[in-house]
Amino acid sequence: MNPTEEFRHARDFLLAHRTDYAAACRGFHWPRPRYFNWVGDWFDVIARGNSRTALQIGGDGDLQLTFDEMRRRSNFLAAHLQSLGIVRGDRVLLMLGNVPALWELTLACIKLGCPLIPTTTLLMPADLGDRVQRGAARVVVTDGVLAERFDAVGENVLRVLVQGSRPGWLTLPSSASGLDEFVPASPTAADDPLFLYFTSGTTAKPKLVVHTHASYPIGHLSTMYWLGLQPGDRHLNLSSPGWAKHAWSSFFAPWNAEATIVMVNQARFDAQNLVRELARCQVTSFCAPPTVWRALIRLPLEQMKVSLRELASAGEPLNPEVITRVRNAWGLTIRDGYGQTETTLQIGNFPGQPVKPGSAGQVAPGYHIELLDSDGQLAQEGEIGVSLTEQPVPVTPGYLNDPVNTAAAMAGGFYHTGDIAVRDAEGYFTYIGRNDDVFKCSDYKISPFELESLLIEHVAVVEAAVVPSPDAQRLSVPKAFVILAAGVTPSPEVAASILTFIRARTSPFKRIRRIEFTDLPKTVSGKIRRVDLRQAELARDPSATFRNPGEYWEEDL
């Protein structure tokens, strides 16, 4: 089979077994073409003459582009970038919001064989300089509003604007015209680099993850299967450009399925308006991080009619209370999933399968996953490890120019995720936490996520993070950093209410004994940096009785 036929065969197999998980696992095999360019070998094939909507951007304005319009515009941009002297292998740092050029330029760069460094618009000059330097970017592409952040990146970088003007920058033509064909100079090797992703850096300086023309485009067949997407679906994923999840669910997975990508742009997040857009745009599949789901359940969802069939969540584990609340309102179950920047969807709750609240689900078709103890031996509870024996297509080949971290991540025949989980007798995995986040109290192992899930069930709690706090008697005790709901003022009474609530719902050895009302440190991608909270706590004297502002201990109350 040629690359297109091989890819389609694998894709169609998963679609045919969308709700038959056992059959999908038995019969699915990753396509392994020697040469593969996802745009030339897949997207352009399904897009030629296709008048169905490929991309709809709603919210603040509304715009729709067909598959064929996307094909033609990306052909035009590929030819234009080539005319600027950009050649295969040149790395392109792309920093744009959810505007059509983001998708058009991504398609164009894939056609050209130019590795992309997707970058969030939240980054400031110092971070951008680091990304340009470490990523060895030859080109930066952004818009006129963000361009000044690149003033100090050096003179050897070609600077391109998608709109606006600025001295020293080129501006892409605004014409919507395209070309019927764009023929690259040479075939694309499937193992050529395609994406360079900086990790979000929750525990250390971001590493630079490499993905190839196979690992993400082909690898996201597992993500498509988890989302339950079908041709003609209308899929909305809430994720900021620049992060891997945007490529997961706002690029490859929907277009692998020949579904429409729907985006909603909002100047400020508005949960009620988001639900209105879900209805107006007739979205059938919706994926959002837990923070968004927690905001949505505060709305009268029972009164809000939508066209949804599939609901999903990823990024961090989803609390069971949220799943129950949405199911009661819409009659649909949010299906959690687990993966990393270094992989595609590894573990998930798949369409048609029983969902165990709090569980990340089962192993995705095409993956072989084991849990490893601290000695690297197989266990029922331990680090999630992806077996490399069968050379799984979606796993990163490693970290750019970082042989030490690459070797550590791939040691012993497994890709080591750094995440701890437990697996039950039916093969369901439940996330416990990062290696660095799990801690002991009186020799009992404590999962921050378990306690955080209980905390947000309290009506006054919006968000929480749990870390160990030094204690002279127990070595450490669980402490919760809490963001309160709007209108709730920190007080001893509120603290007592929360601690009492937790005490009634968990074992004595792991109940929260200290609480502090404060903001939570986060990465630019929105993940809580528990490492900062943990380090601040560990610096405290275990025998001291000092309290931080807004801090209450169990014995105080």
C-alpha cells in the first residue's frame, strides 16, 4: 500500500470499531511508512474539491473555511515561504492565537518539511529568546501586536508577520487565493523532525521534545479513537495554541477523522457564553481541561440545550464529582484521558466502555503499558511506562540535544512518564500523581490528586493543591493551598468547615491538617506548580509554630 492507503486503512479500522474496544486493541497496527507527509499524503487528499467546513472560528466574530480552501491557501503560503528562501529543515517558531493563519501556516510548513516550534502567545521576551536559541529557529512568525517581543532575538532570524507591518519584518500576502498544487522538492522521511515542543516545566526547566512526521500525525489516531470522532463531526477543543494538546485535538485528531474543527475565541473566558457557542455551532464533540469543566458545573446546565454526543477531558485528572454533575445535567459522561507532550493519548475511557469515576481508563489501541516500581520491576502500582519493545509510533524519539534526559526517559526498554498510577483487576488505571508530588505521612503514601478531588467537592473551594508540610511528630502532614469561590472570604470558620468536610470523607492518616488561602503558582499552560509550594513548605522549620497569612492548622480550630 502507498502511505495514503496505509494510513486510511488504519484510520478506518479504528472508526469501524469505535465502540468495540477489545476488537480495536486486537486488530489495530500502527502504519509504518518509510516516507510520509501528513498534509501531502492525507490532508490534501481528503481536502481536494471538498466544500465541507474544515475550520470554524466562533466567539468574537465568526469565520468558516472549507477543506479545499485550507488546501489551496496552505499551498500558496508554502510556495511563498519557499520564495523567501525557506527550505526543508529550517525551523519555524510559530506564535499565533486561534486565527486561520495558525492552521494554514502549520499545513504549509508540514508541506515544506520545516520543523515547527509552536509557542504560546503568553511568553515574554526572555522565554522567547531562550526558545529561539535552544530551538535554533531560522524563522519566527507572529502578528504585529506580538512582534516587539522578538526585538532581541538576533539578526540571523527571518521575521515574518501574518498581518501588520514593522521595520525589519516581512508580511505575508493577505490574499485568500491559493494554488491547485504544491510539489515539495523531495519526499518527506517519516522520521524527519516535525515538531519541537517545549514542555510546560512544572518541576524543572522546560525540555525540548522532538516529534516526527510519523509520531504525531499517525500517532494521533489513538487520540481520534479516544475522542470518538467520526467523519462530519464538529469538534471543539479548548486548548491554547503553542501546547501539545492543541495539536492533539485542534489539528490532527479531528482532521484524521475528517471532522470540522470548531474554535471559540473569547477576550475573557465566559462559561455561559461558551455553552451558548456549543449550541450555536452545533458542536457534537467537546474536550476541555478540568478547570473549564469545574467552571461549567456552576451553571444551570440542565436548562442549557446542546447537540453534544461526546465529552472528554485531559491535561490533569478530572474529579469524579464533575463527571457526576455533568451526567445528571446532560445525560452524557465525560471521558477522561491521559497522555503527555512526549506521546499521544496513552490511556483513556473510550466510547462505549464503562467509565469508572476517577479512573483515566484503559490502555489505548497500539500501546503496551506497564507500571514499574522504584527498581524498574512490573507492579500493580508504580510509574506509568510505555513499552518500547514494539517501537510504538507515537513516542518521541527523545529530547533535542539532550542525550542524558533522553537516556533516562528511555531506560530499561520503557519510556518513563514520571507519573504514578494504580491498575485494577479489569485493567483500569487511576492516576495518583507525579513522582515528585506523591509524599509520605507517618509512613503512609499520600496522593495529592485524591485529596484535591475531595477539596473541590466543598462548595467554597474552586481550586486546590496539596503538598507535604513539615511536622515534628509525623515528618510531614498534608497541607492544602486553596482558592475560594467568588464571594467567600477566608476565615477560621471557612477553614474549619473545609477541614471537617475532608475529615468526614477520608481516612485519618491522610486527612488534611493544614490549610492556606492563597493564589496558586502555575505554568504558562495553566498547570499548578506544586514544586514551588512544596519547596516553600520544606524550607520551614518543623518545630516552628509560625502561621502564614491566611493559614490555619487543625489544632487551631
